[in-house]
Amino acid sequence: MKVLLTGGAGYIGSHTCVELIEAGFETVIADNFDNSSPKVVDRIERITGTRPKLYTLDVADKAAVDEMFENEHFDAVVHFAGLKAVGESVQIPVRYYRNNIDTTLTLLETMKKYHVNLFVFSSSATVYGVPETVPLTEGMPTWCTNPYGWTKYMNEQILTDAARADEELSVVLLRYFNPIGAHKSGLIGENPNGIPNNLMPYITQVAVGKLPRLGVFGNDYPTPDGTGVRDYIHVVDLAKGHLKALEYAASHKGAEIFNLGTSQGYSVLDIVNTFSRVNGIEIPYDIKDRRPGDIAECYADPKKANEILNWHADLGLEDMCRDSWNWQKNNPQGY
């Protein structure tokens, strides 16, 4: 099976590319490197011994995407490409809507033209908004608190409608929880532009000396230690979920939604303390005010993915912390 990975040089895309290659898939990456590095392709080749083909393009560029599809004869698309910073999406919402929705529409139109019928979409637990209860199941109400989340919500609706209208189309919507960790080789990992928005790269950049202290936003939530609780999943487990999704899509029509999480919630201080213990590095931190829009706790019920996809998260929090540090210490300035 030949698979197009849009945004395949990004954090989750690159790890998925490695897993696909090692499982025998032929991979092609399309990326404009807005939030990634061309060096990732070299690293993937070092890990797997196989170099994925690369198209440097914007997935919203219909002519460029059409030419790529004409050349490659894809069997499936895994769509990661998109802007992804919640805070930034509030500041520049129109750019987020234009980019994140145009890419999906361009792909759907081009796939139909070239009779490509398998689509796996990179969605997010942000579509659950502020949940009244946890754990979160796929059937719970969806709502969003920021433009980034709404782009995921809208894309889910677009893809569901497209699958309903086209009986040949198979769509799998994967709602990610909080991916952290890195490939065990230390060659690829999370490499954010500027000050990290996510917890683990902030911790690793403090550990490596790029940042002085970690800011912990809020210690007065109704959680065991007062800090926010989230479902952290190793990026390699998450990547393997895409293989299972492709296998499912190949034998099922229509649209289906799956949570990819662990069912285990960890607090910010759980992560900080486990990172310190596993890696022998103290992480200085300051307690700050809550961030607007943050919620007390959020974690998945992954039973549907466990049972239908036969997918399970196998790597634990210590693995996530160890592999994150292995990536950062070997790449103190990123790529």
C-alpha cells in the first residue's frame, strides 16, 4: 500500500512514517516545513534504512497536490498537515480556518478525481470542549473553546459528510489525547518553534538549559495535587494507531471515530516528578495563574480502539519521560 502522509515531517507524522515503513508500507511525505524540518527525512532514513519520497508543497495548493497524485498513484492518505497552536489560533483565527480546512477540502477533491478512497484524519480531544465527566467516550457531546479545536470539529464533519455521500470512501477520525515521548533512537522527536506550548518539550528544554524554569499554570484545580490532569500517550503508540486505522479503513466503508489515549490521567506535577526521577534531573518550576480555557482533567476511554482496531497503548509514563529526554539531550538545539 502506498500512503501519502501530509505533514509527514512533523512530530506525529514522522513517527508514523517510521512505523509504516517498518510495517512494509510505501510512504510519501508532503510538507511545507512551516513547523518541521527537512532534516527529518534524513533521520527517518537513518532509522529505517528507507528514504520516504518527499514533496515540498502546501497541501492547500490544488495544482501541486494534483500533480503529486498524478505521479504517485496513492492507495491511502493520512492527513496530519495543519496549524496546531491553540493560543495562536485565537490570535489569528482566519489563517487557522483557511489553512486547516482548505487542506482537507483539497485532498478530498483530489482523492475523488484519482479514485483514492482511504482517509485517516489527525483529529484531537479538543473537540470535546469542556467535558462534564471523564473518561471521554467517542459518543459524548462535542464542542470547542478555540479556533484550532473548531477546525478539527469542522473537518470531522466535512469528512463524515463526504463519506456519507460517497459509498466508496472510508474515513477514520483519530482523536488524539496528549502525545509525548520520542523514538527510542533519539533521532526524531518533538521540536517546537519558539517557546513550547506543550508541557513535555518545555520540561526537556529546561532540563537541557535552553529555558530557565517551567511555568505550571494553576495549582488549585480539583485534582489530587491541584494541577491539571491529562491523558499522556507515547507518540510511538499513537503512531501505531495509524497503522491499525489504515487496516480498518481498507476493510470498512463510511466514517468511524476512535479515541487514541491510555485511560490514565497524570497531573503536571506527576510528569515533572517522574521526569526528574527517571532521568536524574531536577526541574525548577514556578506556579502561575490558570490559563483561560484550561480544564481540570481530561482523559480517554480507549475501549473502542482497543476492541475494534485491536490497538493498545503499551508504553508507560517512564518510557515517555526517558525517550523525551533522550531526544532532547542528543538534539539540544532541535534539528
